[in-house]
Amino acid sequence: MASPDLSAGLVSLLPRLRRFARALTRNPHDADDLVQLTLERALARAHQLRPDAALAGWVFGILRHAWIDELRTRARSERVFAPEESGQHVGDARQGEQVEMLAVQDAMARLPQEQRLAVALVLVEGLSYKEAAHVMEVPIGTLTSRLARGREALQAMLGES
Amino acid sequence: MTFSDETVMAYADGELDGATRAALEAAMLTDPDLAHRVAHHRELRGRLHAEFDPVLSAPIPERLLAAATGTRGQARTGNIIALQRTASRYWAWPQWGALAAGLIVGVLIAPLLRHAPAEGPLGIRDGRILASGALAHALSAQLASNQQADAAVYLGVSFVSRSGDYCRTFTLRDKSAVAGLACRERERWRLEALAATRPPGSGSGQYQPAASALPPGIEQAVDALIVGEPLDAQAEAAASANDWRH
């Protein structure tokens, strides 16, 4: 893909990349930083994009890697974020606290990162299971089980609206 | 017949194959609990969209446009391009309800960029979305006070912006059906806003938007930038004759 075409494709994808990043990262500024890093990496790796590959899936995959890198860096430097894979935070949706507008984002932020990715790709970005599994580099069965667990946890935290 | 949670989830996500889907749909007719489980899954998707979709129609920070176009180190905070603001305003019209929200920018811009650089109405250079070809020519040379009613590029108002540059609105009368606002930057016309002049799928060719009817988003962008009044015919001709320099 020639560079002007790639740039046009990336500009077209910008709104979705920003949405995807916000589903992963609560802070809007951090989310845009993530998008910016993704765009820079996409242009630097343009030669890796196969002509027949879907641009969106490829760029979402780059964003996923950038996000995971960021979480690792942050965990190392701050020692604040425990690895989220354990899911230890999921059950402790605080009851009785005020239900405010950020409830959905709070709930998303409490999901283990792999579940959050599955939810963001399928439920927010509308990717098929196959596409989402490809972006996450896992078999479809792994994707669906992460999606199911993420969904269940979200529903438990959010309750019926 | 009972269905596993994963099957119900897959159904709600549109991932079931024909036979299982038909069985589940038949079962839903007589099983309110099953129907409720499906509705519950879809409700969650709806809540997530309600939470995260607004960013789709937010203005795109210029640093991200610069990153997408390979222009480094020119992040300028506070300077945003109004592309999405205009689209979202227009999108609020009822007939836009079915449009895939994520494609607003893609729908409008990508086809305009996709032409060969010399031919298309827009190009990316130095991290800017610039008018090119016939659009750039019309912006420089065509006068709103003296143009043909069926001109391919129809010029609207011209004015001086808060940054002191000349800006002009235009409507493309081809099947792209967009209207925009461009401002003079050095020797070029920089795109400031872009909005559709009609809903998608409403046919092409026959429909000619009224020349004076700019999409609300473009009018909004003009209001945000304009200083004083729009140029009258005399001032427009003088500005054009001076190649839109002061």
C-alpha cells in the first residue's frame, strides 16, 4: 500500500481508533497518545501490511500491542498497576456508591485487560469473532470465552439499566 | 431446548449459523426468559456504544491528523480541525440515523483523497489536508459573484478569518456531494471543514443541492472563524486579483 493511500486509510480510521483506545484507556489524553503512537508505528511498518489484509484489523492489532507495551511500562515504573490478567478486581464493584455517568467506563477499567480487549473489539468496534480473534492473536474459542467472561463481569457491575 | 450462554451470546452478536439461529429464534417465541437473555446482551452493547460513540463525532486533534499523514513534531494543541464537528452536527439530522457512525470521516474524505494526487479535489501534504486540482483552481480563481449556476465547484461566501487569512466555502456538485470550508495558507488552500450536502443513498446525478444551502456544520465553522462580514462582490474580486494575499 503506497503511503498516501495508507495515510488516507488511517485518516478514515481515526474516529474508530480513538473510540477503541478510549474503551481500553479511561483517560482521553492517554487514549489519544495511544492512537498517535499507533499511527506512527503503522506508517513505520507500512511494508508489513499485506495488500490483501484488512487495514482496520492490522491497525487495531498495532494499537493492541502499543497498549500492552504501555501497561507494562507503567507497571514497571509505577509499581501501581498489578497485572490485570488475574481478574482480581472484577468482583468488587462497589455497591452503594453514587451511580454516575462514568459507571460504564469504571466497569470497563476494572476488567482484566484481555477481557477488556475482547469487549472493546466485538461490542464497541463491531468486529466479528474471527476478526477480533485475529487482532488478539488467539483462537476463536479463546476470544469467545474472554468475551463471555468480560460481558458477564460488566453486566454484574452495571446491573440492569 | 436449552441454549448455552455462549450460544445466546453468539446469537446476540450475529455469529450463529443458519440452523442454530433458526432454532433459537423459534425458541424465543415461546420462551420469554431466552428472549430476555438475548435482550440483556444487546442492551450491554447499546450501553457501551452510548458511552464510547460520542468520540466518533468529536473534532479530531490536529496532532493525530499529523501522525496519520506522517508529519512529525508539529503537534499544536488547541488547533483542531472542524471536520468531525461539522459532520456530527449534520449527522444529528434524523435521516442520518442509520449511517454507520464510524465512517463519517471515511465516507466523506477517503473517496476525495483516493484519486491520483493531481486529479482529486483533496490531497495530503505536510500533514495538511489541502485542496488540489479543480477545487484548488476554483478557490483561487472563481468568483461567487460571477459563476455559472451549474459550475462543478460552486463558491459560497468568502471572508477574513480570525487568523487574518482569507477563507471560502464551496460545494462540490459531483457525486461526492460535499460542502466545505478552506482557508488560504501561503500558496495553498487548507481544508478546515467538510460536511455532506445530502444523506447517503439518496441517489446521485439528478439531485442538485441548492447553491445557497450550506450544511449547518459548515455554517457553524464559518461562524467560528469569521471576523466582521463576508466579502462583498467587489472585495471578493479584489482579493482574488491579489491571489488572496493581503
